[in-house]
Amino acid sequence: MKNQFNRLLASANIVLTDLQKEQLLGYVALLHKWNKAYNLTSVRDPQQMLIRHIMDSIVVNAHLQGKSFIDVGTGPGLPGIPLAIVRPDSHFTLLDSLGKRIRFIRQVMHELEITNVTPVQSRVEEFSATDGFDGVISRAFASLQDMLSWCHHLPAKEKGKFYALKGIVSQEELDRLPDGFHVVDIVRLDVPELDGERHLVIISG
């Protein structure tokens, strides 16, 4: 696992500390262990988790701006936990409506000594933040339209952005953005050994 991970990181030109690598591999081990009882992800093979969960999350890091982020519909902490590990100077709020997922995230934080994460059990439309976030991140929403209509209250005024992790981005979906939002950038993400396309859509209000 460690050798495979080092190979993947090298091909993505990502440099991490030994501690960050240990934490990310520890997260995969916990996800694999809890998945048997809690069904947290459809990916069963730990080596596939490295590609489809860890690498798929951390390639986004270079494109994030700011210090405070919220991962909406985080599930078992994706992409929030891997991003929190590789971005220790930022803070991540991980939001999900299911208690078992939030319990798992708390266990991960405890075992891996992750201190820059706040897990919250809530529906996104019922959650409010006083100051807003520099970035609203999601890879769980079916459409950009849904993400923006349900999360419109979460970015900090003026500087806050939406970061949507998508597979293929259709022009039809982009044309349906609600009024007042515009696409800042669409970044094609290169995830080593991953089948299919990955894009990061950055949207401003």
C-alpha cells in the first residue's frame, strides 16, 4: 500500500510529509474496517480507495483558496478528511445528515489526531454559518443547480466560492446555473490510474 501510494503521489507531483502519508493510509484502513459494518462507501478494495477516494480528493488542494471550508454531504469524510490532512493550516467543517457517518468521522479524528475538522450532523439547508466559508466543497451533489440552491447561504460574502467535484461537465448543466452565479474556472483534474474524467468547477456568487 505504501509503495503504491508513493507511486501515485509521484505521478501526480504531490509532495507530502511522512505524517500526512501515514494519516491518509490510516484513514483508508479505518474506512475499510468500518465499511464492513456501516457500508460507508461502495469501494471495497483499499487499493482502489487510494485512487478513487484519497487521490481523487487531494488533487483538488492546489486549486483551493482561503482558510475555512465546508464539505457538504461529506459522507464518510470525502473529500474533507484527505484535504484537511494535506492542508493543516485550513479548517474544514464536514456536514452530513447521517449519524453513522459523523460517528465515523469523529473516530477518524480521534485515532489519527486530526484537529482541524469540525463534524456536523445536519441537513445543509438547516445549517447556517455566521461568517460564511471561503470555500463550499462538494462531490456528492447530482447537479450544480442543486448545490447552488441548497448551499447559497454558506460562502462568505464577496470572497467565498463553490468548488464542485464532477465527472463530465455538460454545457447544459452550466447553462442552468441560477441567476447571480458565474463559473470562474473549470479545471480538468489528473488523477493517476483513475478511469473516467474528473473536473473541478469553481463558481462565484
